[in-house]
Amino acid sequence: MKNSFIKDIAFYVPEKILTNDDLSTMMDTSDEWIKTRTGIEKRHSTGDTNMGPADLAVLASNKLFEKIGMDKNEVDFVVFATSTPDYYVPGSGALFQEKMGLDNIGVLDIRQGCSGFTYALSVADKFIKTETYSKILVIGAEVQTTQLDFDNDGRGTAVLFGDGAAACLLTSTDGDKGILSAHLHSDGQFIDVLSSSHPSSKYKDIINEDNIKKRQHHIHMNGREVFKHAVRRFKEVILEGLENNNLTIDEVDMVIPHQANYRITQTVQKQLGVSEDKVFSNVHNYGNTTAASIGIALTEALEQNKIKKGDIVVLASFGAGFQWGSVVIKW
Ligand code: UT7
């Protein structure tokens, strides 16, 4: 059977940087509060450029193809993960295909929030293992800053998120390497703990002055509740992936968790009983870029030579839904 492996990965973040001090001028927060509670120092924003996730994905993909030295039209399928799609209809995948100038290949949209990248990789892996496709572009792209409430009411979430995109080429191989397994979960009873529900097809009368005054059109989160479930599920799903492959935590060379909060990452690291250098973190520079965060972190881990051939790497995610997952990879 064919294996699927990550040939290479690249990312793009918009030029505009929002520091914690910048946010302090918009709402009642401080650099000290944000850094202490989350580790975040800055995030990138599309600002007033009108760029959507498809635009960021094009810039990330161009960097990827340049890095690999590959013609983009060799790609035979695209899996596009975002929770902040450019349009309701069609999904960002179709916009991306057109903007990128790809042949008329299939595009699949994934809407799994912070777990978008692990879900997207899992789907792409199956297409490769069934020999349906052999070169799949997996995208995680997000423009979160459009839906944030940069006002006192929104300070609990607005300081956390940033914009960015990662593009990864998953290819077919006969070699003893690649994605060993993926484990995906959800628990929809927690939908309202972290959601952006308005406007939507469900709430038809939502676009009115009253609801806008109630700030219904922004993302809402009960941070403490998310934190509590995140630390439990990260550990669980990482161990599930290892057990499935008869691996122990000592055999893992690098864990790349979704980047939401440095305190979450630290807690997971301690729970797993591994050293700090085995759990990658770059949340301080980008904030939570949702579906893009694991891809951005994986790119930087590779650039910093933290992953080498033969290493066991575990990607793990947790986010809205709740939805969580892990992908175990032999590099
Ligand atoms: O990827 C999945 C998506 N999200 C996450 O994983 C996020 C998970 N949760 C978290 O990261 C944390 O819960 C937060 C960073 C969101 C919040 O940290 P916390 O330690 O749980 O703080 P809290 O929400 O309990 O708030 C503590 C205090 C409150 O004030 P009082 O009630 O103690 O007076 C908040 O009103 O901090 C206040 N607060 C702020 N103060 C300054 C909330 N947001 C801010 C802010 N600046 N931005």
C-alpha cells in the first residue's frame, strides 16, 4: 500500500502586526495580562486589505512551490481548511483554485475550526492511500481578525487570534515513512462554548440594529471552559495515536500542538511527561491562527531543524465544536 508523506510545507502571514500594546489602545487590556495568560506577544492581521483566506493561501502556496521547485499544475487535488471562509458560498477552495490558476482539479472545504489542519491531513492521507490522488495540496488558512470584537466586550477573545495560512504538499510514497494514522473526534454539546453563529442561515432575522448592538456578529468563547477540555483532550488524543501505532511517548521526537495558548501547551507537555523542547510553541509570534496554526508551527519546526528523517512527529488539535484530533507521522 502507498504511504502519504509531507513533501514540504510553507506559510504566509500578512505584513501588518498587531502588538499587545496596539490592542491596549483599543480595549481594556494590557501586554502584561495577555503575555501572562497566553504567552502571546503579537499577531498578524490583514487589516483593511480585504484579503481573505484564499488570498493568504495563494501566497503560502507560491512560497511552497518555489521551495520545492515544482509546477503547481502537478497538484491533483486540494483540501482547504478554514473556519473563516471568504464567502458562505462557494467555499474558499473554489476561490483558491481560481486565484491560484490551477487546472480544473477537485477542491474540498473543511470547516473544523482549530482542528481544520488535522482533519484536512487525515482526508488527504486517505485519498493517497487509496491511490485516488498522488499530490494533494493541504491548506490551513484563516482571517480571524474580521470577526473579532476589538472592544471591551470582546477582549476575552480578540487578543487571542491572528491571521495566516499554511500550505503543505502531501505526496504518495512507497517508502517506510509518512502518516501512520489519524484520530478524529467531536462533541457537539459544547458548540455554544466557542462559536460564531451570527449571521447564519439559522438565525434569519439577525442583521438588525438591536443584535448588532448586542455584538452578536462576533465570535464568542467561554475561555475557561475551552481551556479545561483542551488540556484533557490533547493528552488523550496524542496517547490514542501512539497506542494505535504501538509507540510510547518516549519514542516521540516532536509534538506540534495547535497553538492557542502557551499555558495549554505547557500543561500538555507536563501531562505527557516530556521535556519542553519536545513540544513546539510559536504562539507568542502569531496568536491562534486556527486552521493555519499547526502548519505554521510545523514549518518553523522544520526550518529550525527540530525534525529530522525517521523522527516520530505528532500533530494534535483541539477547538470549536468541540472537535479534536491527532496525526502521527514518521518523518
Ligand atoms: O483553540 C481553541 C480556542 N481557544 C482556546 O484554546 C482558548 C482557551 N482558553 C484560554 O486560553 C484562556 O481561558 C483565556 C486566555 C481565554 C483566558 O484566561 P483565563 O485565565 O481563563 O481568564 P478568565 O477568562 O478567567 O478571566 C480572568 C479575568 C476576568 O476578570 P475578573 O472576572 O477576574 O475580574 C476577565 O474579565 O481577566 C479578565 N479578562 C481580561 N483582562 C485583561 C479577560 N480578558 C481580558 C483581557 N485583558 N484581554
